[in-house]
Amino acid sequence: MKKDNIVLFAKEDAEKLTGDHIVIPDGYTVIDVSAFEDRTDIKSISIPEGMITIGSGAFAKCSELRELIFPEGVEAIGMGAFVACVNLSVVSLPDSLLFINDGAFAGTNLRIVDIPDSVKKIGTGAFQGCKNLEKVHVSKKAQLIGYYAFAECEKLESISIPESLPVIVRGVFRGCKSLKSMIIPKSIEQIGHEAFEGCESLSNVVIPKNVRGLGMDTFAGCIKLESVVIEEGVEYILNGGFFECTNLKTITIPESVHAIGEKVFTGCDSLVIRCSEYSYSHEYAIENNIKFDTF
């Protein structure tokens, strides 16, 4: 099917290709929505040069698909394109890629992902629930990493947040139990609700001065978190920010913080708040019977 220079490899075309190795013919630019969805016979795919877009759900639930190499020229991977491809463990993404859309690789068996610097958007839940994902290189030019993009990637140990990013959104690393280190770049202006909730291996965090505030439950349940430094400039910590961070020993809160929500430090029984005398956080510590150390 051809329209306005778009040559669509349609679902009807896909139905004609059988066997465990699928070779998509040359001449197509788009793979249709759900073209190969639920095809449990497919183990490998050859995508031709000239392909630009992989449609939404194009290979969703292809449970035997194991490896995939994208040719140069592919610019967009659609919503849920490879969702629940539970045996997909290796992908090679091209330098032409611009968009990885919502849920594109959610629930796959990927272990290492190198997202090229051409990528501008990583969609909501793009890699959510990739239980064996250990290492990710994130595009240095990413302008958006969507809600829950890497949530429940339980083996992910480290990730670099690019300086091109203005916001860490809701739940983006929630449930990354093995995440040990995280450097928040100076470009970040906001950290969303649940962003690092349940990151059980995270030990220390520095919140840079350009961050306006921390969302609800941002670091809740980070049970190995021991030290937090919030730089001058941050203004607020919303409800449950450090809820049940049971090993949190010290947090430095600057004078710029003028609002701390409810249950922010519930369960932080060993906590000492480091703060300026007569500051908002000093008064907060006194009112809530939390140990403090003034400077």
C-alpha cells in the first residue's frame, strides 16, 4: 500500500510470511500496526534498508523473538511495538532513531540497551518491567524520558541521566531495586512523584540547586539510603518524600526549603536533619521531634 511516499507493509502482507525467520521485502517504509502481533512462531526478523517506522504493536507478544537488529534509517518505534516479547534479549538500535514510544520494549528480556544520542524521546513505560535489564546508555540529547520508562527494571544497577533533560518525571525509576548510584544533573528543574520509590540499593543522593522541589514519595522505601544533601535553591519536599527510608542517617536541608509535607520522614528513626538555626527545617525538626544539627 502506497500513499504520499509512505509504503505500508500491511497486516495482510505479514500474514503471507511464515516460518521462524521473517524477511520483510525491500521497498517498504512503514510496518503496519499489529502486523505480526501474537506470532509465536517468529524467532528472528530481517528489516530492510529504507524502513522508517515500526508501527504500534507491530511485533507485540512475539514470545519466541530473541534478537533484533534495526537498519539505519529507522526513525520511530511505535507504542508497544515489542511489548511482552518475553525472550527478546538483544536489540541493536540505529543512529537514525529519534523516538522510542510508549511501552515499546516493556516486559522484554533485554539485558543491555544502548540508546543512541539521536533519540529525543523515550516514551512512558518504554522499558518498564524489563526484569533482567542491567545496563543502559541513555541518549545525551534526550528531551523527554516518560513516566515509568524504566520502572521495575529490578537488575538495573546504574544509569546516567543526560544533561539535556529538564525534568525527572513520575515513577521513571520506581522499583529499580538494584540501582546503586544516581547523579542528578544540574539541568534538572523538577523531580516527580515516585521517581525513585523502592530503589532499595541507593545509598546517597545529592539534589542540585536548580531543582525546585521533590514530588510525593520521591525516595519512599529506599531502605539503604543513608545520606541526602539538598542544595540551596530547592524550595519544597512533598508528602512521603523519604517515607520508610529506614537507614537514612543525615539529610542536609537548606534555608531555601520553606515547605515539608506530611509523613516525609516517617520510619526514618535514626535521622538527623542538618540545617541552619531558625530556618524552616530547624522549626520542622523541633515540631516533629526529629534530631537536628545546626550550622
